[in-house]
Amino acid sequence: MAVNPHDLIIAPVLSEKALAGIEDSRYVFFVKPGTNRVEVKKAVETVFKVDVLKVNLLKVRGKHRAQGRTSGRSADRLKAVVTLKAGQRIEQLDGLT
């Protein structure tokens, strides 16, 4: 079953640390859980038309949440740190820095 590359990339991470990495051609995305490095690399190359050198994946555990008597956890997520070839940029995310 072929997976649409647009479905693998959920959203860019817009934290201060992630935005600082854009200067070094490092972009951070939330990706679909269960995705591997090769799938992330192909998805970013297809969607944004860039060359990916390296992909690092991080599992982000959900935070404990409580409201009154009810408690639980938010969902676990998967973060991908994507390093592009020197000099390449993702134009859709350039205005964020």
C-alpha cells in the first residue's frame, strides 16, 4: 500500500530551538508515528523538492494531564530533525525566522 508523502509530515515544529536550526539548514517536523528515516527522507524530498542529507528521529512522550478527578496523558508524538544539503532551504518555512 503506497503512502502519500503529504500524510507522513504532520506539521513543522515552531519552537525557539527549532527555528534557530533553520540557519544551519536543519528543519524539525512532527511526523506520523511508526514512520522510519527512509520514509521521512523521501517524503521531505518529494514535498519540498530539496536534497536531504540526514534524518534524526525523536520519540516525544505525551505529557500527564489532569483536570479535577480525571487524569490521563496526551498522545505520544514522533519528531524528525531533517538536515538539508548546504545552501538549500525550504521556501515555505523561510518567513518564520
